[in-house]
Amino acid sequence: MARRPLIAGNWKMHGGRADLDKLRMIREATRRRICETTDVLVCPPATLLAHAFEALEPKVAVGGQDCHFAASGPYTGSISAPMLADSGARYVILGHSERRSGCGEDDALVARKVAAAWSAGLVAIVCVGETEAEHAAGRTLAVLREELTGSLPSGATGDNTVIAYEPIWAIGAGRTPTPDEIEKIHHAMREHLSHRIGEPAARAVRLLYGGSVKPENAGEILAIRNVDGALVGGASLNAEDFIAICRSVPEPAAAPPRGGLE
Ligand code: PGA
């Protein structure tokens, strides 16, 4: 079953209204040919969501970068999943390593947020990834299995969940794993999902790679088997770079041959 590629931009804590022109550029450049075959998404800071919705939708989607696990309540400074949906967001990034390490989020909290996102009708982009030390110790797959098990409540499907593999040591670092490593890791993640949610659902879940994706390496990364798109940080702040990454998605006919659990 062919999965629709997804190119997602994560603006992190960058950008203001002066940057909305970038979104209009992205919309104009992708709305015809690219958006016919590929889902394009930008996750700006929450202050820009409503503006971004107007600048991008309906062809290019808008998403949040986090949400609270509760639908509403006395949580000063937090934003709930229904609020994101109300602003026009269709996706939300959850469990990004910058929130896991910077805001003390553990797998159990991420799982509660994922459930909240699903209840609000949002697609959860669940991030997992190992540290440099875990990578060096050969613990990558063990870490990913643990994070996937802990961060995903039961009920994940291809419609409500996207997984983003983001090696922490690659984020913003200008380095990436080798294509071989990415292929093995994504294959292992799909196998893990298959045990967890059954093969048909696992086959439908999109697996993104994130961590120093740039126009220069996007073509090679996006052609890897079981890589269904990219989560792009730094390069998504530059409209031309982000558009170039969207253009690097292989044509459906040129996709690698299918076979096995991919
Ligand atoms: P990067 O960030 O593309 O700047 O490495 C990726 C991410 O953190 O999602």
C-alpha cells in the first residue's frame, strides 16, 4: 500500500508575522504539482497558527508543536489539542527531543498528549530518537522500541499517527546517519509497529526522518525504503530550502520496489 509522503516543517521558537510571506511562497510553489502527491505541513509557533492557516490552507496544512494532555483547565500558558484544532491545525508534533530533554517530558506524558490529540481529531507526529551516547553504545533500536512502546497509546493507525525518527545527535548538527542506518532503523520501527498494532495498521503509518534534512541531502534520504517523508527544522525557516526539499520527494513511479514489510 502506497503511503502518501509528508514533508513537515518545524519552525520551533522562530518566526513572527513578518515571516508569513514565506508561507505564501510555500503555498504558491507547492499547491499544484507537489500537493497532488505529497502532504506538505508547516508547524509555526502557536502565535502564528491562525495567520498560517489563512496563508497556507487548504492545500498546505498547519500544525502545532506541542499540546497539553487536558482539553481545557487551569494550566496557565498551555495550549490544548482542541484549541489547536480550533485554530485550523490538522497535526501536532509530540515528544520532540527538545521537549523531552528541555521540558522534562517522559514517554507516559507524551502518550497522554497523543491520546488528547487523537480525541481532538489531530494527527499526532510522535518523535523518537537516541542520544549520541546511546548511538555510540549501539542502543539505538532498544531506545526506539522503548520510546515507541511508552509514547503510543493503543489505537494508533495510519490516519491518526505519524512517527518521526529524529536522532538527537543529528538535530541542528549538520550530520545524519548513513542511508543504510536510516533504512535499517525505519525497517525495525515498522516491524515493531507491526507487532504492536498489527501489520495492516503498521503498513499505513508514515515514518518520517528528521535531523539536518537539507536540500542537498533530501533526495537521497527521501528515496530510502520506509522513509515516508521528513521533519525539517532549520531548513524549513528558509522558504526556498523548504520548497526544494518538497521537490525532492521521489515521483511515485520512481519509488523503490515494494516487497517485505516496508
Ligand atoms: P533540524 O531539526 O532539521 O534543524 O536538524 C529537526 C527537528 O528538530 O525537527
